[in-house]
Amino acid sequence: MKFEEVSWYSERLCREMNIKIYGHYGPAFIAFPCQNKQSDDLSNNGMINALSYYLENGLMKLFCVDSNDDETVSSYSWDMGYAGYKLEMYHQYIINEVLPFVYDNMKGYCEPFLIGMSMGGSHAANNFFRRPELFSGFIGLSGKYDIASFFHGYMDENIYMNSPTHCLRNMPNDHPYINLFNQKKMIVVVGRGAWEHLVIDSNYELANIAHEKGINIDFNFWDENSVHDWVSWLYQMPIFIDKILKE
């Protein structure tokens, strides 16, 4: 399997950011790591092996990015305004730094899919809902879509704009993004097993909002055997990658 690794210093995030690239051909996928993890998260936990058929046969090309969760959703700073600002800068990093890099690597414009598990699923959904014209869709496994809940009751514009349930709830029913959403592939998966109670309420909330707004997200509520851990995600992700590649 072809593998590359690149890094550069992001002026937006004021830190070195890495991207690990797997595969040689196929549609581009940007993968976000779990909370506080980095670009080696999928490799360290077996996801690259789980997707090896697609990566080795030119069915997908995977760009695994770093997070800055330690400064945002996991920040222990008293300054929630600064944490919200850094969350917005992470979105700007994806749009203005990662996407141009992906275009260059893919030898032209493309609309990547966004994928992730747990907090990675939250980032995938957020970046898609913010800029749906730039992406083909997203897969969120065990994500939490009320990102504002990480900020202990503090709210400002940056946090609001990066919390999908807040933005979508207040989106007018005739907003042009809704038609655009429905041209893309959106998959949300959550179980009822161990530790999924931490995120499932926001999945139900997102489902209710989507129903009210006419946003056609493919929701998948699995049973108690589906847990908030890699043992479930390694099984689920290939199923839904296969689904979107075949549609």
C-alpha cells in the first residue's frame, strides 16, 4: 500500500500539523482522529488494515489529519473564548490548508468525503455542514453533534458556528444549503452499547432536526452490541465506505 507523510507549520493553528496519506488512487477521503488523537490514530487502531481492500485497489485515497482538540473541546483553560476561537481556526485550517493540499495531491479539484469516529465524526459532520459545496458527504460513527456541550455553558459565535445541532436548528427551511445537503451522501451511525450514552442524545437531536428541515441524512441506530470503541468502528466503517462507493 502506498504511504506518504507530510507536515507543515500552520499559521492559523500556530503548530506543526501532520497528514498521513494512504493509497494511490480513487476518491479522496479526509479522516479525522478521535478526541485528542492525531494523524496516526487510524493506523494505530487497525482502521487502515480494515480499509486495506479499498486502499490497495485504488477505490479510495485516505488523508488522515491531526487534531487540535487539546486547545478546543478538551481545553482546561478558563478562557472558553480562546478555545472557541481555536475551534474556528481548525475549521479554517481544513478549508484553507488541507483542502488545497488535497487538490494538489490529487492533481486537480475534487470534493473529498469526510469520515471520523467519536470526536472525529463530530469534526467530519461539522466541516461538511459548514461548507457542503466543497465535499461529497460524510460518515460520522459515534459522533457528538452538539459540540457546544464541550464548552460548559459558554457560547459565542465561534462555538455556535461549529456546533451542527445549533446551526441546523436555526437554519431556515428554505435555505439553499438544504437542497445542497440532499445532493450529497450523509451517514450517521451510533449504537446503544457501552459508552454510546455519551453521544446518542445528540444523534437523536440531529435526527429530529433533519426530519423537521427535510435533510435526508442516512441515520443508523444500532443495538447494544455496538459500543463506543474501535471494535465496533472497525466493523462499521468498511460497510458504509462500501455503501457510498457503490451508490
